[in-house]
Amino acid sequence: MLTKALLAFLLGGVLCVIVQIIIDKTTLMPPRILVFAVILGVLLEAIGVYEPIKSIFGCGISVPLLGFGAVLAKGVREAVLSEGALGILGGGLAAGAAGISAALLCAFLAAVFFRSRPKRM
């Protein structure tokens, strides 16, 4: 039987291959494809299949943008249950705050330690 790490690696690789094929074979711009991945994560969480997939593949599905979409959907669901309709506005951000903060910190550190240069033609 395959270990969980190998399953995570395989699913993550398959997701990357699928997205790369979509980038190469369609006229869709990469940001639209990435937004589609987040929305797909939201949909998987909404219909209840994200958690069973995550229990099998672990980080193979939770680290890519699918996982971010699922975190947003789960946060909104929990906030709506506890706060009512107002939870729609802040639930996703509250649930994804750690990931968003880490991304902002990494972007800040990259801006501090590296300097962009114009491309030479």
C-alpha cells in the first residue's frame, strides 16, 4: 500500500500537470486558472467531498489553492452558524488569516532582501 506522503506527492503532481496542460492548451490566463482552483476548493468543501479526499491524500490537496478555497468555505460556514449572515463577510478571512499573513510576510521579506531590475532587451 502507498504511504500517505507518496499519495500526497502523486495527487499534488497530478494537479500540477492538469493545470499546466490547461495553461498550455487553452487561451485562459494563469490568474483565471488559479481563481478557478480556489473556487473548485470551495465547491469540494461545499458538497462535502474535500475532507474525505484530504483524509486520503493529506497535503497533496490541502497545500495547493484547492486547500485555500476549502479553508475559506469552511470558515464562512462556521461563521454563519455562529454569527448569522454577518459571518459571510468575515468568516473566510478569519479562517484563512494564518495563510494570508504568512503570504504577506514572505512577500515583505522578499521585497526587503531582493531588488527588482528592469529586464534588458
